Amino acid sequence: MATRVRLLTVVACLASASPAFSAWTPVTQVNGTLLRGEPSCVGLSGGEAVCGALSSKGTVVVSRFNGTSWTGWKTLAGAVSSAPSCVNYTAGKALCAARALNGQMQYSVYDTATGLWTKSLKVGGALYSGPSCATLPGGKALCAARSSSGGLTYSVFDGAAWSPFSAVAGSIISRPACTTDDNGGVVCVVLNPGNGLSAIRYASGAWGAFTSIGGVAGSNDVRCASYDVSVPSPYRVICSVTGTNSVVYVSGFTGSAWSGWGGLGLTTNYAASCGVTVSGQLACGAVAILDNALYTTTWNGSAWSAWAKQGGTGVGTPSCTGLGTGKVVCAFPGVDNKMHYTVGP
């Protein structure tokens, strides 16, 4: 079936080429720990990041990147049934949350000052998918998931406690992809029952309505990235998905409307993931069908660069996150079931 994607004039620049940035570091294996699925990474400050992943033993494992090397994987207590979603919700604090075996959400908080994780705790709920977490203003975080009834369910963390999980009217068939819109709210993109994409925004304690944003997905993996828009840029959020022709497509959210979908050329069975380089600019990675290598592209606020091969042999969607230094780390699972990464551009 051909991909049905609306190409609007405002997205024409998404498929344009722009000069490539400087080189990335060689793709390197982190260590020997076996993983099951894709990591979730979040930048901290001073060039550091933490990544969480589902281990081969069904637990969440975490590792910290100091800009040059990684700590050994630390196991967080408690069995889970999904990969984690990690987010830095306030200065010096990050959390990773996953679906527990009983359908509740299990999470742990990381403190950069001490380098320690809290014990794993559960939040009541009936999650059918893994959660997707995003930053809210005021040192808060929102985690949303597909519910056991096929809708959206969510909870808000205020830094000390979570609100009860609440349902949002609608029908979805995928884990949501949520991110801050850098404008006081959180945007979540989901697959609707027709395999099209719909978006919904949370702000000031309430959700808007689900809105179709076009496109037809070829997989159930959607990724969204926001960036600090302190310079002029047409978008606050950019989301990616693979079309039914296996090409990466992207759509931008201006803060009030979506731009439609534009193809970026690379073919993949997964999605692309992006992280902030500098304000209004992103670097993104994806694993190609052609050779299963990691490829990267950059968004300079108005155009995309050509895809550049970085190497490795991957089997999933990378997790790319800004390091606060103008660099992005992209981590991805290799065919050896271990995490591999590169830093650039």
C-alpha cells in the first residue's frame, strides 16, 4: 500500500539539503550487558547523560555518560514488562519509568548531585503499553501510556508524588510519543485505529482534543523531539515516523498547528530520534534498512542535511539526546543486544 502523506508548502524545507556538520565519534559498544530493546537517554548538564534500558533479565538497567565514558549498568529493583522512558524533569534530577508486571507504572529518580538512584516505586494504574514521559514547567513531569481499555492514561509528578492515573477520551493503538513543547505544555502523538497519526496537547492541567495530523504509519514507533526555541524557528516540536514505504517522515508543530509530513529519504524499519544541538537545531539518528548502520542528519532550523553514515549494526530506534554542549549522544541496540553509541556532530 502506498504511503498517504500530505506535503504542505511549509514543510517543503524539511526535505532540503543543508551542509553537513563536523564528524561524529566512532560508533562504540558501551559494555557487555545484554539488553532487550531500545534505550531511553536524557541529557543532564555539563555534557552528561543517563540512559535506561530493559535488560535481558526483565529489569530496568541504567548507565551514566560523563561525556567520554559510561558507568557500568546498574540494575533497578523490580521486574518490568516494557522499556523505560527517561526524562530530566528539573535541574539535576531525572526519572526513568516503565510498565511493571502488574500493569502499574514503576519509576526511579536520579540525582546528579549524589549520583544515586532512589529505590523503585510503583504508581497505581492500568497501563497496556510502556509510558512516555515529558517535562512540565515548575519541576514536574507527565507520563502517559496506552491504557488497558485502549485509550490514553496519564499521571503528573510534582517532584514528590504522582497524581492518580486518569483517562483521556479517545482510542489509540500505540504507545504515545510525548515531549514538552517548550511553551508550557506537553504534546503526545499516537497512532489512531486507522494507523494514521493524531496529536493531543496537555497544558494548564487539562488536555485538548485529539487532532488528526495526517500520514499513515508503517510501524507503531513514533518519536517526538522538542528544542529550546530561543531563536526564530518555525517549529517547537518535530515528530518522526516510518511510512508504509519504510521512508522516514517528519512533521513539525508550530505551537498551534502541524505542518504535514515530509519525507527525508532514508529507509528504515524503525523511527528516527533527535536531540538538541543548539537552540532551534537538532541532530537525529536512524538505523537504515540498507545495511543496518546508524545514519545521522541535522536540522538547522530551516533545512535538513543529507544523511551521513556513522556505522555500527543496529536493530532498533536510537535514543538521541542533547548534552548541553552543542553535541548529541545517540545510543542504539546492536545485533549483539548491547548498547552502542556515538557523539556528534
